[in-house]
Amino acid sequence: MGRTLAEKVWDDHVVRSHEGEPDLLFIDLHLIHEVTSPQAFDGLRLAGRQVRRPDLTLATEDHNIPTTDLDKPIADIVSRTQVETLRRNAEEFGVRLHPMGDIDQGIVHVVGPQLGLTQPGMTIVCGDSHTATHGAFGSIAFGIGTSEVEHVLATQTLSQAKPKMMAVEVTGELPPDATAKDLILALIAQETTGGGQGYIVEYRGEAIRKLSMEARMTICNMSIEWGAKAGLIAPDQTTYDYLQGRPNAPKGAEWDAAVAYWDTLVSDDDAQFDKVVTIDASTVAPFVTWGTNPGQGVPLSASVPDPESFDDPIQREAAQKALTYMGLTAGTPMRDIKVDTVFIGSCTNGRIEDLRVAAKLIEGRKVAEDTRILVVPGSVRVRLQAEEEGLDVIFKEAGAEWRGAGCSMCLGMNPDQLTPGERSASTSNRNFEGRQGKGGRTHLVSPDVAVATGVLGHLASPADLPEMAGV
Amino acid sequence: MEKFTSHTGVGIPLRRSNVDTDQIIPAHWLKKVTRDGFEDGLFEAWRKDPDFILNKSPYDRATVLVAGPDFGTGSSREHAVWALQNYGFKVVLSSRFADIFRGNSGKSGLLAAQVDDKVIQRLWEYLESNPGATVTVDLESRTVKAGEGVDAIEDSFTIDDYTRWRLLEGLDDVGITLSHADDIAAYEAGRPSFKPATL
């Protein structure tokens, strides 16, 4: 019987398989950052253990660091201690680290692909749930807890029960006004936050094949938001074109050998999926969330739903609680919702392509009064590339803030936070209560919707923007 | 890790679905570099409300958390498990757990026991009508029990065999894996040379 793409990658990494036990999988790349690693290194020290494969480990600073005043020490002492702990651990255990100020520093899920370390057919883990981002290259990539970080550091393996296999068939073509972010938000709303639990999902179909690597990363990034263990996409010429020439990509004969292997990484025609889900891309429109989990979303053209419209009592209660927290009234058109802050960035939408789209849209326009736009590149190299293309100037002329690289306002653990009651349109991945700061209210959106919202001051899509004179 | 065989303790009904790990322990607590001291951050935002159930006696002494579906979604932070344990929780019951949270629980010795949604509903009603009542969770027999007589609640729970064995024995994962060091070395010897390296 044929195998799925994920089964092929899985099988190629089994170190040990024993009846009644999870498989022991070899890990090709372990990414670490300051937040989920200190207790893992402590565990190694206590047991007198070493990092087994520092040559398959990479550390970067991203979660708790500021995106302004980068030349000064981190003002928050607790954050500074955590970052200094990572630096000490990296030095003691011989792990390569890209600290603040380094040209390869950035969000861990932006840095891996940009260095060419993320390649097809790998197993990649990180103490961060958005690790599935790397699945865009046809790898099995997933987030792990700190005990597992310690386990990988010590053994370069993980014990894992094989998840079930799911195919997400994306039929049709995305309309011109819809993006990869809209597609994944619509899929999560369709399948709910628990729909992917227990599965590795493969995103397939013509609409997926036509997406750039950046867009594929946006899709795979949010696999965890509908509960999936991992999400991946079969590699193709788009993948190879993105990889070739990057610092850590194979070269010469190694490249040819790698491509010969990567070409085998497709689900066989007779592969059996445990579940198949279908979404018609041609029906996807700009999509926004109204609630406090990523499954609570609607098309921008819709209104805030009435909790009574949910048949399931648990969903009804969740909707009621969400509307109270979000300060929204059922029936309000989404476009009427005023927004204080727009955040463009994160491992979901902080890559160069996202910034290009945003800059093109905002060029010649101004940020609305009483609204602010924060643009935070996903890595230092993304920032430098954008500056080379003059995107920073476009953002600044429009009245947006141009920041240093990091996780920033995606999560409330660095200085970039919402204040209680403040409402954001955010290109990040989570709208949980307090996610962007205590009491903050988050609407998840695409970069396109983010810019239109920032210009108009309320949730909006590019189609709502007035034509510019002379265009 | 301590061995886990059976636990009896005060149950607390948490009538919420999709309790994500940002709610269990907000991000600003994640700057700590130790595994302890997270108890005050547990459900921090909700505990600001005096009516939140964990603020009420005798529920504040609970060690068995009975939660709605999709518990532990979102961020991979194991700090969520540590916060529950630091507060005193030994068991979480839910009809559906997020994968990473379930995995983290097993590694740290918190029992994440999956029960039928109907059992959760009955436990909620029972614990609300009988504040301070206890729930017994037995890992050996995979059963959850509460109440007495005709209204007694007794049902089985689901946990994978391997995690159950490790919890019962209190085994250290890294130690188990390192006993297979030869297998790891053999695998490493056969890896293709085109695979990337960071050094």
C-alpha cells in the first residue's frame, strides 16, 4: 500500500520501533529560544549530561526582547536574566546562538527557513507551538514542551506515538482579494479549534501548489490553531527555488542528491488518509476573527454572530463569554468595529513578502487618526532587505512605526503590548484573552486587511480604500 | 518523577471550553528560569474576579480540575503544567486535551485523564451541589469515582498505555532513551550527508 508524505518522512526517522511503545524518532534540527529552554539546560546540568548534537541545534533570541532601543541593555531585569541565561547555556554547551544585534537574529521560525536550514524531509522541533511553520517545506515539524526540549538536547531523539493522517484538499483557486491567511482562518473556522487534534495534516491541491513559500509558511504556521500535531506541504520547484543558494542549503553534488530524495516526498496515489477535509478556495474572502479563539471567525463582510445562533451549548457559552470580553454586540457589522492598533509581523506574517504587500498598499496613504500601525520584521535580514527596497521609508511616511525584529506584539511578554480594552487588528496567530497584553482585544487578519484597517481606522479590506489621485 | 498510582482530592468544576495555555499561565510569567513559583500566575486574569470559582472555599483547596473540552490549547508552554502542579493540582479531567498539553503533563507527572463529556457534565453538577466533595482517580484501574449510593459517578478514563506505565513507575524519559544509545548511534551513522548542520 502507498504511503502519505508524512508517513514517508516519519519512517525515514525511526531510530527504534517496538510493539506497545511510541516510536523513537531522530530529530534533524532542534531550534531553541530563551523562554522554553532554561529549565531544560538545568535538567542537563543536574544529570551531568551534554548536548548530544550541538551541530543540529540552533538558538535565537526572539520572544521576550524589545523591538526598540536595541543598542541598550534590556530594561526589564527578568527578561534580561532569561536572555543572559540562554547566552550562558549556549556558550557552556557549545550551541550556535544568534543574539540581539546579530545579523541572523530573528523569530526562530523565520530564521530557520531563511538560512536554508529548513529543508524537505526533515524532522524539526522547537519549544514553540508554531514550529509547524517549517512543514511548508515538506518536513514534519512540531512544537514541544520543555521536558521534551531537554530530551532532544540529551538524545537528539523524541518518543512519539504516530499521529493519524489527514488530507486537507484545497480545491479551486483563491480569488484575487483573498490571501493564504484568509484561507487558513476560514479553514480553522470550518473545522474548529479541536478539528485537527491527533493528526498530521497535509495541505494539498492546486490552490496550494500556486502559493509562494511565504504563503505556505503562513498556512502551516497556523496548523496548531486547529489542534493539528503538524501541517505540511509536499516540496516542489517553488520549494527548491526558494532554497537554492541559501547559506545552509546543500551545494553541488549534495544538492543533486538532496533533490533526488526530495522528489520522492509526495503522498502516493494509493496512500490512505484517516480523514479528508475539503475547502473550496474560490469561496474564500477576506476573513477576520470576532472572538477569543482562532476558530471564532467570519468573512469581513459578515456581522458579529449571535451566540444564540450556535446549536452546541458549549459553543454558545464560549461565544457569549467571547463577546463580553471583546466588548462586541451581536449583529454589529465587522466593518463597523473601530481599531486602535494594527500589528503587522510575527512568525505567521512577518516575512519579506508580507511586508512588500503591506508597503505597496500603504504607499501614498496615511494611518488613520487615533490608530497606530506597528510594523515588525520577522528577522534582522527581513528588516535589512525591506530597508534596501525602501519599504521602511514608505511605512514611516504613512505614519507607521518601523521596529527591530522579534515576536513583539504577538504575545504579551515583551514591551510591545496592548493596554486593557485596547483593540487590535493583528497579523499574528492567536486572539486568546490577554494574548497581546492584559485586557487587550485581538482580531486576527491578513496583512492586506491589516493595512486597510490601519488606514481607515476600522476593520476593512483593500477594496474599501478610496482610489488614490493619479493612480 | 514521583510515581502516580491513585489520587483522591477535592474536585473543582471549571465550566469553560478551550482553556488555552495563555489563560492557564499568562506569558509574562514565562520569563522565569525555574520550574517552580508559578502558582500565583495560575489562571491569573480570571482570579482577579472574586467570583471565579478557584477563589472560593472549599474549591480553592482542589487538586482535581474538571474542565470543558479542548483543555490546554495554544502555546506549547510546559509552564502551564507546572503552574497547575505548583498550585497543588494532581489531575485534570477533560473530554478533549490539546496534544502538546497532554504530552507535557505526562512528562511532568500531572495526570491528564480523558473522560466522556457526559461524565464531565455529571461531575460538574455533583461538585457544584456538593462543594468540597472529593473525586478519586485511579491510574491502575483507569477509573474515576465520585459520590456514593445510587447517584455515584463511576466511569473509566482514557490514557495511552505508555504514559500510564511511565507515570505508574515514575520513570525518567531521558534515562529510558539513553538505554537505546546504540540504536541512536547506528541511525546517525546512516544519515545522508546532504542533511544540514548548524556548526
